[in-house]
Amino acid sequence: MLRLFTAIAIPWDIAQGLAEHQTGLNGARWRSAEQLHITLRFLGDLPENRAGDLDAELSAITAAPFDLELAGVGHFGEAADIHAIWAGVAESAGLARLRNRCESAARRAGLAADTRAYRPHVTLAYLKRPDLGAVMDWEAANNLLHSPAFPVKRFGLYSSHRTTDGSEYRLEGDYPLR
């Protein structure tokens, strides 16, 4: 079984800019530059033969390259259950098209529809029972986060592997936009 997701990797220079915001919150497990990405579609645990079907469908996606910008910050969870802080992604028609095409590819490969609302973001840190005031202070200090535009020319199929230091991601398939 492989735990899979499709995503756009964050370019190194943009990740370095995000690192400036990855401070000031005690107990946060900050994500490294190599772990930063924008998930397009979480696929879950799949047997390897189904992953091959998915790879074939993702390889058939055609979409034009586009630019993205990161803008703003936020969190997932409420009060004592806040579990992550993130950088937002500015609205993008190109991103919406690519996300929809990944969803269609997953459905053609036999996966159930993803019914969750899609909120494109880059997870900056995971939290465990943080102080609500500290999270609000971090958000207030970082709410003007804005990256330069960066080109998106490819996306990938990644596997997630749990380690004692958190999840590690491995690129399983690389798909150029054309």
C-alpha cells in the first residue's frame, strides 16, 4: 500500500522566503523546504497496482503552465484543536483547472470523489494543543505574507512515509504541464 497525493512542489527561492515566517510559535513542528507543497488531491492508501492506473491517468493530463502566488496565513482546527498553520494560495484559474483534472484522473482510476472543500495552501507547521493566543499573535504578525509569482510547469505524484520526525515525501511520478 502506498499513501499518495498529487501536489505542486514549492520552488527553493519561495521556500526560503517562507522560512522567514517559520518562527515565533513555541512547539510548532516547522516543515522543511523539501516538504513544502500545495496538495492538489489527497488520494489515500492505494495498492501498488491501483497506483499504476492512477499514474497512467495523471500522465494523460494536459494543462498549460501558469503562475501562482502565495498570500496570507491561517490555521486548520479550532481553539485547542488547532493542528496546523499554513500560507494561503492566491486565487488562480490555472490551479483550479489542474486540481479539477487531477480529481477527474483519480475518478477514472477508480477512486471515490473527494467531497471536501478544496483550500489550496502550503502547510508551514503542525501543532499539538497550541496556545490559542500565540497562534492568533503569529497570524497577526504574518498575515501580510505574499510571495512573488512563480511559474508552475509540472506537478507530481508523491508518496508519504511516516517517520519519528514526521512525514517524508517521495516523488513517485513527475508530470509536465503542456
